[in-house]
Amino acid sequence: MAQSTVQAIRHVSFEDLGGFEAPLRDAGYDVEYVDAAERDLTHLDPLA
């Protein structure tokens, strides 16, 4: 089975998903942090 990825948009670089990250990883998801100040969010596909 292919690994799925969750994109978490953060506004400051030290933010993380806190208590949500471990259950997502336990469920088989990779977590990718997207820094809003550094990327153009209009190119993100929320359904990908």
C-alpha cells in the first residue's frame, strides 16, 4: 500500500501538530509541514 501524506500548514516555523501528529503517523501517514510564509499556498491541492 502506498504511503499517504498529510500536509499541515503552519504560520510560524516552530509550530507542529502537537497531539495530532502521533495518531496520524500511527495510522500510516507521513506529515509534511508547509510554511505559509515561505510557499505560495495557492498551488496546494487539498484533494491530492
